[in-house]
Amino acid sequence: QVQLVESGGGSVQAGGSLRLSCAASGYTYRRAYMGWFRQAPGAEREGVGAIYTGGGSTYYAGSVKGRFTISQDNAKNTVYLQMNSLKPEDTAMYYCALRGPNGGTWSVLSPGSYNYWGQGTQVTVSS
């Protein structure tokens, strides 16, 4: 049974930083896409970024490129989302998600292409 557990959310002032973690267990993919998504109240869930665990390639939404960085620790089956220069518009519930290696890179930021989801962690950025 696949389990994804996020942690590291919290409240921070604009310009600050947070690092989210996503610990994965129970899956057999040696190579997978781990994605980070966020959803603000009243808004659709949107892709923030993703990493291909087989080689470390990363993908980012334009709104966070240059501010957010995804990394992984394969020994711990954990993916991280380092968020710098946070803005109030980054406020949302953040989720990590997992999918297999098939499907291509064109959909790595599409929530519908992911099979497994964590419970989410709240990030609040105040101005």
C-alpha cells in the first residue's frame, strides 16, 4: 500500500523560506515521478513541480521557477520542496503525489496523471 506523508508546512512572512518533505513507502517503482501540487481555497489544484526519481530531472511551474527547488534522498525515499522568496500567493495546501514512469513528461504537472496522494500540509505566507 502506497503511503505519502508530507511535513514541513507552517506560517512564514513574505520573503521567507520553508522546506517541505514527502516520505514515500509501499511502492515498487524504481523510477517514478514525484510531484508537488498546491490548492488554495476556491481554486483548482495546480502543479508546482516534479522530479523523476530515476535520474533526478526536475520540472517546475513558471510561477515558482527560480524560487522553488525539488530534490530527493533515495536512501530515505523522501522528496523535498525547498521554497524560497515566498509570496502571499503561495499560500495553499501543498500535496505530494506519485505516479509511475510511463505517460511522458508533458503531464508531470497535471494532477490527473498521478495515482497516489499525500494528505497535504498547509503553507501560509503573510504579507
